[in-house]
Amino acid sequence: MKYLVLIWLAFMISCGSGTKINARSLKTVNKSVSFIKERLPEAERLQFEISFWMVRDDIKNNDEFLKTVDGKKPADLIAMGKD
């Protein structure tokens, strides 16, 4: 059991930072945004979610949207939503 936990932890670390959006696909971007949102301070959650959906509404093309948000931190996405 201990090894399973260590393998899982190594996998999570190797997959990238939990504070950046993973936009390899629409499925992963939604999971990533949910994961990040749950860990944000309450004051930033609403801004983050609104900004995400504003950017999504502005960029209809899926590939362009994924490229735009991939690797962004919450503050980056909030700034994009304000523009």
C-alpha cells in the first residue's frame, strides 16, 4: 500500500503543477479547472470561474481555446477575464 501511495504521488508531481491549467483536452481542462477552483481562497473562486467561462465564451474554437488557457495560473486567467 505504501508503494502505491508513493507511485501515485510521483505521478501527480510529474504531471505538472496543480496550480496551472492542464488543457490537453476539453476533459482535462474541466478537471483541472475544478481541481484549481477547489483549492483557491474563497474570494478568488468566483473571479476564477467567471473569467474561465468568459474566455470560453469569447473563444469558440476548441483548439484555440485549449492553447490559450494551457499552463495559465489562476491569476493569469482572472486577468484575461478582465480584458
